[in-house]
Amino acid sequence: MPETPVRGKSEMNANIKGRVALVTGASAGIGRATALAFGDEGAKVIVAARRSEQGEETVDLIHRRGGTAAFVRADISKAADVEAMVKRAVEIYGRLDIACNNAGVAGPHLVFTADFPEQEWDNVIGTNLKGVWLCLKYEIRQMLTQKSGAIVNVSSVAGLNGGWFNSAYYASKHGVIGLTKASAVEYAKDGIRINAVCPGTIRTQMAEQTMFKKKDGVSAIRQAALHPIGRIGAEEEVAAAVVWLCSDAASFVVGHAMVVDGGFLSRSGPVVVEGIDPQTLA
């Protein structure tokens, strides 16, 4: 199985130097990688997350790489937190040019729809879908005063297909794409571009906790096998797509759900991996 690449400081030349970029869920995973990538490109980064210690760690990493960043604690499922988060970003840096709405939760794994606990359903939808809507609500209001802005919502390949064991997650990520397309149409004329990214399996802390628990390694092999590229994705690869969508290079890209999945959604037919029972890869 090919190794997932580990990348250092970004060198994209995305032409976003000096712009103010807000990233939610930036305490780890794709959110942290995206915050670092924005910082590498010269943006002033607002690192937003529920976990203060880890969020401050992200800020410190950006500073060590020569970037500019500040931490704002926020729970995106709460309207007051989101409103205060955007207000604080403007207080610190004077405006808001870019937002990546990444924060999300996985919910319970391996639970069928009829057995899904209502409280867990509300938690997943409340964070992954309502939370993104709340972020859009207040980010767009600020960007309208500036007559410009770029927003990327983090969905998933689970927002474009179906699957087993976690209907709330699939429903929330489908909803993010619908919300992205609707809001993109509404505000394109106002100079605000709204898009989404749909990652395949990415080796993040969340994935480690849900998909890669099997000690025999079969789960990791299964995930890699489902991607024709032959490996699991890296956080930095999704971050690079987000940065591009927010850059001037993507100035005519509106309402797009960009797939970053190593060919996952293009695959058809059975998966065959030498030495592995095909039933474990179904």
C-alpha cells in the first residue's frame, strides 16, 4: 500500500497574502492543515475551535512557520458562538475575506438507521449541517458589507453517495452540498463565491477513532483499497484544494462540490486485494 505523503510548508503561490481567513475546527485534522496552508500563503488566520489548548497549538504552529494567526473559541452549533466568532475576527484583523467551514463530528459508527439514537442524530445534524448554516449566516453578512469573499464548506464523498452504518453523517454531508449550492446561487452576484470540498478517506484523528481501529490492519487496507490511487489521503491534500478554491485562480468557480478522493467515486466493480478476504472490503 503506497504511503500517504507528508508535506511541509505550502508553496502554492495562491495570491491570498494579507487576506483574513477563518477556519473552523482548526484544532486538528483537515482544519489544522488548512489553517497552516492559509498561513503559509500569507493570510492572517483566525483559528476557531471548541478545544482551546489544541487551537492555540495550531496558532503556535502558524507562528513558527512565519505566519500570522489568532485563536477564537467557538462551538459552531451555537448561534451566539458563531456570531461572536465572526465579530471577533473582524475586531482582530478588520475584515473577513475567506472562510473554511470545516468543523464537524462523525457520530456513532456501525449503527443502522432504525437503531440510531435520536440524541446522536441531533448532535451530528446540529454540528455538521446546522453549524455550517450558522457559519454561512454570519460570514455572509460580514462579506456583504465588503462586497467580496470566498467560502468553502467541507462536505465529504458521503455527501455524494450512500453507505452503511451512519445515516446521520451521510444526511448531514448531503445537506452541506445542497446548502452550498443554494447559498452560492444567492450571493454570487454580490461578489461572494461559495463552494465545497468532498474528501475521500483522509488519515485524520477522527478517521483513526472510527475507521482504523482494527489491530490487524484490515480496516486501513480496506480504506486504501477503495481508492484507486492505492492509498489514504493526506490532510494537506484537502487543504490545498480549499486554498485554491479561495484564491483568485478559482474566480469563476461557484457552487462547485470539488471531490478530493483518490478516485473513490469513480470506482466501479469489486475491490480485490491480494491476501485479504473480499468480504472485509465490501
